[in-house]
Amino acid sequence: MDQARTTISKIFNGEPRSYTRFNLTQNMEGDNSHVEMKLSSDMDDEVEANGVGENTNQHNHPYYPSKLNQRSPKTVCGYVIGILFLFVIGYLIGYLSNRSTDKTEIKSDCPVFNEIAPVKAEAVYSLDWSDLRALLKKKLTTDNINSNLKEFSSASHQAGSTGDEALANKIMGKFKTFGMSTWTDEHYVNIHEPGSSNNQVLFRGNVVGTTEGYLAYSAIKTVQGAALYAHYGRAEDFRRLQERNVDINGKVVLVRAGLLSFAEKVANAASLNASAVLIYPDPVNYNIKEDTALFGHVHLGTGDPYTPGFPSFNHTQFPPAQSSGLPSIPAQTITIRQATEIMSKLGGRTSTDGWSDGMLRDTMYKLGDDGDNITVEVKNVLIQKKIHNVFGVIKGYTDTDRYMVIGAQRDAWGPGYARSTVGTSLVVELARTVTDMIKNDGFKPKRSIIFASWSAGEFGSVGATEWLEGYLTSLNLKMFSYVSLDEVISGFDTFKAAASPLLYELLESTMKQVSSPVDATKSLHEQFAGSNWEKSVMEPMGLSHSAYPFQTFSGIPSLSFRFASSTKSYPFGTIEDTDQNLERYTSYNTLKLAKTAGEVVGLVTLRLVHDHLLKLNVAKYTSVIRNYVSQIRSKVESRQMSGRLPSTVTMQWLLSAQGSYDRAASALVSAIRNSDLDDMEQCRIINNRIMRVEGSFLSPYVSPRESLFRHILLGSGSHTLAALVDHLEAIKGGLESADIDQFKNQFALATWTIQGCANALAGEVWDIDNEI
């Protein structure tokens, strides 16, 4: 071999010690094609010695015939034999090496998705849909869910506590065990805790029972006023009181828990100048002990109310600001026993029809009179807590930078078994199931999946909202969906969901593919959908849904669903939220329901990360916009006929914007029908257009500090189409709040928001319909 090497080197008149060095460097664009070749100094010397330089004489160069002709035939023959010998040896080495590689099995504890970092939009082999469905059903097991429930169950894990941190570490450990990339997000948030002494309620000068519960973010003060019973504290309840000429100003309002959030009840009362609000669980709605305390919050918003619109990172410069959703009046929860002591002694008029259906002992549910004086003392303390959100990611194989998030809150005031333990257990089990499918079954998701565990959910999705505020700019460009697993099980005989209209079609098809936990011979759709599945299953998404800030603040299509009881409200926010109670509420079917809920989320997730095109139906918003426009048009024409609205207010531009969205949605559907769905780049372009829709419904004309939920169709505030309808109602009644100039301004801004969404959906600027 040495002889052959020497022979070959002599062909080039050099020594065998000369080598060529290759430096393979990656450029800034991520392209590995650039190769830099550098010759050693020895080779440089040899080149110069062989006459290749600035003064090279070609006749002295070894490649020229004049030089070769001087070689003897014997020497040339030796060269040829040496070359053939090297070729044969190289071929044998390569062949044996290839056989050895084929027989060697590469073993690794890391999942495949950590070893592959695709950078090109090329087709990736994956399992077909029927295989994925079968694998999910097989691998998502009740045994694993039950193990998680036991491991993550905790008697005390309030936000920012050692119990909360211990759970976070457990979840992080699980994600790492699955081979996922993990990280945490740290925030310093302001929350309320009870003071050194309990809050108090006095009725006619006497302390009423023991007040252990509290409402975070209540105004901290002591007030007094006459009692007034106002049913559930809904806007329509207060309207009925006003119709009966009941004065609400300065009253301490008593309302039942249920039907809407605590924050909305307090906001409704505060808007009519009530002095305080007491909230109690009526036995007609709650099957709990008489002395069980309620916990909650009354911030009409989500996130840290003292850093509105921006994240509570430690390095953030906090300005002296607070959310407009903080109440100006005190609010407090009371027990069934305390409510009975007050309500049974109220005087005054008999309550409105339907308001006396409660089950407090010896109570006539009267409205109260001026002699029924109540004093409310709220002594909560505002403190700062450090909280952690925990994340694990499964990276996609083609569109790695496009991702969805599956999340659940981790904290709770008490045991929080249904509030947080069930959701957390399902997040971990789904992460295990999908990573197992990737490692052992060849599943290759096209897009990434993030699994999230949020802290401070009990205070109004604080951890989740702070994360959204911190990364809003990138999230609404790359995140295409959020699925919440909070409060997913609280009963068994009803199935309710709240979602972006973009996800309706996907949810319905998923319900048809998942068996009912109540009757295995039927699908979820057959069991719960009835003749009109949207009417039977879907409900508006509101503040009580933890997916609400994702949907209405960040413009990310979101889904939240739950199995619930049709008769009694589950005791969320109490110490009775335990595993034993949940079993009773589910007729001992908790594990079956949990597996079914996991299958729903799993199939929705697999569909969104497996298919070439995102399963988000942009045409569904057409009917939502048309419905609002129809209501507004009818009321505008009616008010103009009565002379309450000037004729200068025209529907032309709003109708034109509606038409633009209709045409853009139809054009996209047509483009999909005529596209090659095996063309990854074409699919990515279409998906980008689909992803712009939800975020484009966020009004660009309002500040997140003043109105966090900027979605004009699903959010809240004067910028929404629902607010325009309400404004026109106020004009009908001649109320002072009906400022016509303000209406015209909001009317114009809403019109242009819809037109902007249509433009975004249309695609490139040369495809935009700008007839408006």
C-alpha cells in the first residue's frame, strides 16, 4: 500500500505528506452548501516547486506531454497498476462498511423528533389518518391517566406556593422523561390574599357567621347600605329591578353564584352605583355544606391587573397603572348559612317571578327594604408572587415554526381536583402518548405541539395572559390554535364547548369519531348533538373560559369544552373540589370521561398537525358577520324612521366590508380546491392566509391597556359589533349613554376592521378587493 501511495504521489511530483483541508461553514441563512478549501503550507510549497505560480512556465509543468514523454513504459505501467489496486481496495472497504451499517441498529433514549431538524418544505412520510386514530385510542389509557391523577393530586397548591412549585417540577420532569425540549417562564405578579383577620359581614349591626372565603381584586374598604336581592346579578336582572322602579344606588346587592362570572356580577352592580356585592351559593344550584366558603376573583379581565397590556417580567419597568376592569366597590362571598341568616329576614316587596325558586331555609326571597342594613368589611392584602409556567415541545418535521398549544392551569385555592388536577394529568398523558407515537410508530407531525402548565389560573388566567402579553408579536404570526383542558370534567350528562367559529367544523367531525363515555354504542355526536348540534353543544366563550384571552386578546383560534352536570353546579373554588366529590358528580365515571376528553383533544391536535392544510374553516365567520350586520341594519333603519338617528349614518360601507369578506373566503376555498395539496410550499402559503384571519378581527383602534379583549366579534368593549347593537338599543330608549357621535365613530372603525380582515384573507396586495 505504501508503494502504491508513493507511486500516485509521484504522478503529481509531490510528497505523500501533503493534504487538502476543507472547512465546511454554515452561512447566516442556514445554508450548508458553502465550502471553503484551503491548501496546507506544505502543499503551497509543493505547488511553487512544481512551477505553478505567478512565473509558471507551462513547458516545465508535470501535466504537459513534454514531461510525460520522458517517463519509461515500465514506469507508466506501474502507475496504472497502482491506481487499479487502490480502486479495488476502496470499493471493498466501502462495500463492507455499508453492509455493517445496514445490520447495526441505532439505539437512543431520545425521541426521533429531537434528532431531526428539517429546514426544507419537503413532503414527509407519515401515518394515514385511520392509523393515527387507532394509535391514539390504543395508547391513551385510563391506567396512565389514573396514575397521573394520583401523582398530581395535592391538598395545597395555591399560585406561587411551595406546593405549586413542587407540581411544576414534577411536570417538567415528566416532559424531560418523554424526551421533550422543556423550558419555564417566570413572572412576578400581584395577587390578593386574605389579611391577618377575616373579612366581615354585619347584618343590622350584628356579625353574620364566619367569613373565610374572599374575592381577589375586590376594592379594599368598608361600606354599608340597605340590602337588595338581585337574583344572579345579570344585566337583565338589574333591568327588571329598574322596570319596577327599584333604586339600586347605594345598595348592598345580594346575588346567587352561577350563570356568569363573579367579576361580571360585580361590574353590573357597580355600573348602577351599588355600594357592595355579596355572592352566595344557593342550594338550588349547589349541593355543598352550609359552611363551605367560596373563593374567586372579581377582575373584569385576565392577567395581572396592575400590569395591563404588558407582561410581569422581573425586568419590566412597571408604570403606575391598573386595569380598567378592577372594581371600585367591595365584593365578598358568603356561605349558605350566612345567606340564610340574612335572606330569611329581608323585608320589602316580593321578588320578581322566577326569582324565588331558591332553596334557602325559611326564605321568601324578598327584595329587602331600607331597614335591612348591611356592612361589608374587606381587608384583603395585595402581595407580589413569583410564578412559573412550564412548557414542553414536540417539534414538527416540516413547518417547525408553526405550532399549537395544549394547556391547563396547575394551581388551585383548595384541592382543586376538577379545577386543575384532571387537566394537568391529561396534558401530561397526551404529551406521553404523542411522543410514544413518534418514537415507536413512525408518526411525524408536520407542525409543532407545545404542552403548557399555567400558574395563577385561579386569579383570572394570570400565568397564561402574562405569557401572551410577553410574546404577543410572535405568537399571532406562528401559533395557529389553543386547546384548554381546564374544568374539562364536572359531570357526565351534558357536553358543552366554546370555540372560535374557525374550529366548529373540526370539533363536529371529531365528536363523530369519538365514542360516548355514557353509551359506547354511540358517538359523542349521537349522544349530545341532537337535531342541531351547534344549539345543543356550543356556548359563547366568556371570561369564565380560560381560553378567552387566547381568543380575544391574542387572536388565536381557541377551543374549550367540558362534560358537566345538568342539575347541579360543581363546587369549583371550594374545599369540596375533591376526587371523591368528582366521582359522585360523574356517577363514578371519571376515568372514562377523562379518556374521552383526551381523545377529543388528541384527535383535534393530530388533525391540526398532520394534514397539509390547517383544518380551520374561514367561511364559518361569514355567517357570524352577516348575523351582526343584519341586526345592525334593522336597528339603524328603525331608528332613522323614528328620527332618532340621522340619515347620514349609512349601511353602505359596512355591507361592502361584509361582501369583501364573503368574496375573500370564497376565493380561498376555490384556491384550495384548485391547488396541488402535495406542494408543500403552496400549502404553506394557503395556511399563512388562514392563520391571519382570527388576528385580523382584533381592533387596531383600541389600546390593550384600556380594552384587553379586542376581538370585534367575540371580545368585549365599545369596539365590538355587539356593543353597536346595544348602542342602538340605547338610542331607542333615549338613554343619555346613547351618544350618537360615539356610535358613528365606533361604527366606522368596526367597518374598517372587517375590511382589513378581508384584505388579509385575500392574500397578496394585488388580490385585494378594494371596492370599499
